[in-house]
Amino acid sequence: MGLNFPDTPTVGQIFPSPAISGTGQWRWDGTEWLPNASPLLLGAPFDAMMHNNLVINGGMEVSQVNGTSSVTFATGTGQYMLDQWLLSFTNASAVFAGQQITPPGTPSFGASFPSCLQFKATTAISSLAAGDFAVFYQPFEGYRVNKLGYGAAGAQAITIAFWVYATIAGTFGVNIHNAAANRSYVASVSINNATTWEYKTVVIPGDVTGTWPGGSALSFIIMLTFACGTTFTTTPGAWTAGNLFGVTGQTNFFGTANNVVCLTGFGAWAGYQNPVSSLSQFYIRPFVEENTLCERYYQIVAAAMDNQGTVTNDVSATQASFRVLMRATPTCTGNAALSTNIGASNFNVSGDGHGMTIQVTSSATGRFYWYGQILANARM
């Protein structure tokens, strides 16, 4: 029997759906209809989905710095609220807070995801200027995504899936853009029901042009945009040159004070996959594994030093090793309890991706001690 393929398919669309016996299924990749391979989940055990998930901390469980505290942050700068996840907004009068919370409402995923990231407008974006926005995003270093082959023929598509909850219904943008922010793709996604957890899947075709850095450098960003002025909006569904991350005519989800958007169960995989909501908790790595992956970018390390006699500049020192190799030489800061002989400003902390050294930078006589936590930051 013949098949009458749709005239205006969307990227990732499967036809026929449901399948018709004896015909097979086809998927539109943006250029042509290709045979639809079995979803990764059906061809391999659950751990294949978990360990091929490009996203780190997709279950929103790891929060080394802020714990479950609500953090109010400044306009115009991205701030890490949880490990690997940043929130950012730009608006002259709005006030926002981010927080790791227990998923609100009655999630259809039950207790499978104990944490989510909440983005809250404590003061609304009541008037959305052209350059205003409010976004969730995660940066990806080259080592994590080089195998996608972006910037050359054969670049792989990415399937993105996540749970989302919002106080209003509406349309938002899901975006991938490169480190230079001069290559962007925006997909349009709709929240159909307010205060209801919904599972969304998006397929973004690979970009065969542009520059996508490799190694430990920032390669690209996945971003979800819940308010966006006209400066950064575009018609969805195509790769474009420029820094565009919102959908033309999309909803301002933060137009009323105390509106919230929450995310959890976030995953991204190479190729055209078919993640399903009922199994989404199995696509996220266990907490211990996610925490270890997060420590490549941020670690909290205990260290101590105790000297009994005279100290000469830059001689007395102690060292500590990082639990995992960090992405780059980290910025090391810390808190310390000190004797009266040496003040906190007279200690220098330095390190590379393997470990750190704490050195005394002044002279003193008599016993002194240092102890505390070192915060090693190698984020992008």
C-alpha cells in the first residue's frame, strides 16, 4: 500500500503514527523522510539512556552551594542556582528568585523526582521591553558534546525531554546556541494546562555550519525561555545566524507577581529518540553519579594546616587533592579559623585541575592554624 506523507512535516515527526502493520515508520529530519529506528530505550537497557544523557543534574538533586535556600539574584547576570543550572533575567523593575524545591502540586510522576528547580518572579515583568528575557540554561563543554559533530556534515540531531510546571499556560522557546552566540535554533513548546506537570519532547536537527568549540571549552548552551522581548525572538524551526532564543509572540510567563516555572527530569540525547514520560525517571543517573559529574565543575574540599613555630613567607603550606579532575584550573576561595598570629588575608589558595595548595604569605612567630572549606570553581 502507498503512503501519503504530510506536505508540511515538523522536525522529528513520525509517520504514520500509530504504526500501520507492514509499512514501517518514517521520521522527518528537516530535509527528508528517513526510516525511524527503534528508540534507544527499546534496543538497550535503561542504563544506555542514563549514561548517554548529555545533561548533568537533570533530576535537579545536586545543590552544593545553595542547598534548598531561596536565592534572589540580580538582573543581567546568569547565576547558578543548582549545580550546572543557571537562571538569568533582564528587566528594569522585576525581582526573581531561584530555589531547589519539592515538586509542587500532584505530579503525574509521583515521587520519582524528589526535586525540581523553581524560577519565581517575586516582582513581575509587568512590561516586557525589547531586550528583556527570563531563562533557564545549562552550558556544555566540548568534551561532552564533540561526538555530535556540530559544524560539519553529518551533525547529529538532539532529542530533548523534560517535565515542566507553570502557574499559567502558554508557549515558550527551547533553544540551542553556540558559545559565540552566533548560531541559534529555537523550537516552540506549549504548556497546555496551568499548575500541571507536563512532559515535553523536542527534536533539534544538528547544525552543519558555525563554530562549536571542543575540549574543555564552552561548546554550546541549551536554554528554555519563559519571557522574551523582540530583540531575541525568531520564527521557530530553523538554524539562524545570531543570538536568538525566544519564539515570536511567545507568552510572558512572569507577567504577574509570584508566577513560577519549575523543571525536572531533564535529558538530552544524540539522534532521534523517543523518551516516554512513564519511564522518564530511569533516564536520569543516580544522585551519586550526578554529584560526581558535577564535581568536575565545582567542589567543596576540606583542608587544614597547623604550624608550631616561626613562619617564613611562602614556606609553610598544605595541599589537598580534588576528588575528580576539574574542567580547568579552578578559582579557589575559602573560609578559615585562624590564631591571632596570622590573619585570613595572609593565606593564598591556588590550584590546578588535580589539586590545590594553601600557602602562608606573611611572617609570624608562634603557633598558628588554618582549617576550613575550599570552594573550587571551574564552571564555564
